[in-house]
Amino acid sequence: SLTIGIVGLPNVGKSTLFNALTKNDVLAANYPFATIEPNVGVVGVPDARLAKLASIFKSERILPATVDFVDIAGIVRGASEGEGLGNKFLANIRESDAICQVIRAFKDENVVHVDGKVSPKDDIETINTELILADLQTIEKVLPRLQKESRIKKDVAPKVKAVEEAKEILEKGDTLFSQGILQGSDRAELLHDLHLLTTKPFLYVFNVDEDELTDDTFKAEQRALVAPAEAIFLNAKLEQDLAELDEEDALELLESVGAEEPGLATLARVGFDTLGLQTYLTAGPKESRAWTIKKGATAPEAAGVIHTDFQKGFIKAEVISFADLVETGSVAEARAKGKARMEGKDYVMQDGDVVEFRFNV
Ligand code: GDP
């Protein structure tokens, strides 16, 4: 499955956040015999529709979609030159599908900042600089060879051009993701085998003091620092406390700080979206469940997520939109009212589709 790597400078609250994430581990809750890697937290993507489906279908259990977060220790200034855990760090990041940067905004004299002062802007720059330098090193290693090759093989020219363009962006101090280099062109394919770090989607977690959780001016300023990447605001210590409380007490604590949902829930949802994923739903007496697919997946591809045989033998998908199902109250009634659609192999799955697949075995 796709993973999000958590990175950040020392002492920004990564471990605290990660502890909260692993306490929320849905694998541990739903699959007691699953192997759980120590540096991976599997978090459920909150989806209120599942509870509604479970009540309609009298489901025994609810299974949300999940996002895997990987704790990547060790970014420090100089990581791109192999400082600290440099090389291991870069290899770990390379394996992640998106990068989640934890940025310290909380003020606490008892917690030392590596650079002596709390400055989200400087910290973001420090991390981005390391990632940019690592990408420039990669490019400097391959570009001369590619340029030489393109003198003999004409079809290498587009790749050389893409790499040169990437180099130019990086030399200006920008990440490739922020400049949208992979959008609307074949550059993604041309650059793929370089495994550049800054082409990955970024998202930012600001670890803030509790009173900043509801400070819209502050939040707008931080958002501006990281756009077009998404920003999430949470307090890591609060998240750790929330993860230890039962639902009722957690709600009370959330209310007391003026938050609508735990920061981890927001993080899971935004992370899921950043990875380019969406869900479709299935429901029955056994379980109501959200299944993970890539945005734009077709019905057979969606069936394949349940079982490869479902994809191979795909005939049709019976689709009812969640809204229609809730309005009609049952599958039978939805069918009677003409709200159940039979979709074929070219159908592109939509958010909120409740599906039953028909297939040959
Ligand atoms: P890491 O080095 O990034 O993994 O940071 P840690 O999670 O170990 O946190 C470093 C220190 O900051 C610890 O003493 C935490 O208790 C503290 N800390 C983490 N999050 C917060 C927070 O939101 N507010 C405050 N005041 N302290 C925090």
C-alpha cells in the first residue's frame, strides 16, 4: 500500500505524534494477528457514511480505509551530505509515496530548538534545502551521462530536457512538487527512474500550542508558507492524550479546545487525498467497508482491490450512490425506484458509490 513518510527536525514532536498514530492503529484493532512494523502507524480514514451504512445493513463491524504513516528519523542540516542518519534517511524517504513534514510552532522554553528559535519558515526552508540538495546530487550524477548519450541517441533528448528543467527549478531553491513539474506532461515518466525526492507530494503538520488551534490569522499565515501543499494544525501532546481516552472523554477534551475532530483524523483524510486516493463502499450484514482505489479507477480495477478474481471475471457493478441509498433506506427500495445502476467495465468510480460486483468465477 502507499505510505506517507513523516519527517521533521529534532524536537518538533514527531515521536509524540507518532505515538498517537500507533495508539490509533486500526490494524491492531481489526486484525489482531497482523504483523505490525515498529515504525509504521496505520490510521483509519474517518468516514461518517460507514456508520450510516452499518445501521441500514445491520453490519457487525465497520472497516474504514487506512493510511500508512512511516516514521523517518534523522533529518538534520547536512543530511544530504550523509550527516547524521543521512543516507538511511534519504533511502527511507525515497520509498515513501508522500512526505509529511512536522513543523514546530509550539513555544516551550523547556524544549530546546535545534536552531535556537521557533521559526516555522526557517525550519521548512532547512528541510526543503536538504531535499533539494539531495535531488541536485542525483541529477548531477546522471545528467552528464544523459547529455552524452543524447548526442548518439536522439530519443534521449526529451529526457535530458526534463532533467535540465528540473535542475533549473531546484537551483532556484524550489521543490519540484511546488512547481507542479509533473502535472500535465510526460515529465513524470521521463523523471521516474531518478526517484527525485521533491517530486513527491508534500503535506505539512504544524505542531501548535492549543490556543493556536483556533487562531485563523496564524493558520492563514502558515498555509501561505506551504501552498500548494496542504497544512494541518494539531497539538501532538493533545493528540497523544486523545488517543488514550475513550470516545466520550475524547469528545469532551476536543470541545474544550474548540476542535471539531482529532488532528489525526484530519491528517488521515488529507494524507489520503494527497496520495491521490479515494474510496468506494460495500455494505452487508458482516461489514460496512471503505475500499481504497486510485482516483479515476474503473469498476474492474475497483473490484480487483477486493480480489484479483473479481477483476478477472468482472461482469458488472451494481452501483447505488450513498445519498440515494440513505434516502430510499434499502437496496430493494433503491432498485424499485430506479436508483440502482448497472455499470460496465469502463465505468469510473465516484466518491460515495455503494457497490456490489457481479463476476464469473
Ligand atoms: P521529535 O524529536 O521530533 O521526535 O520530538 P518529540 O516528540 O520527542 O518531542 C520533543 C519534546 O517536545 C518532548 O519533550 C515532547 O514532550 C515535547 N512536545 C511534543 N509536542 C509538544 C507540544 O505540542 N507542545 C509542547 N509544549 N511540547 C511538546
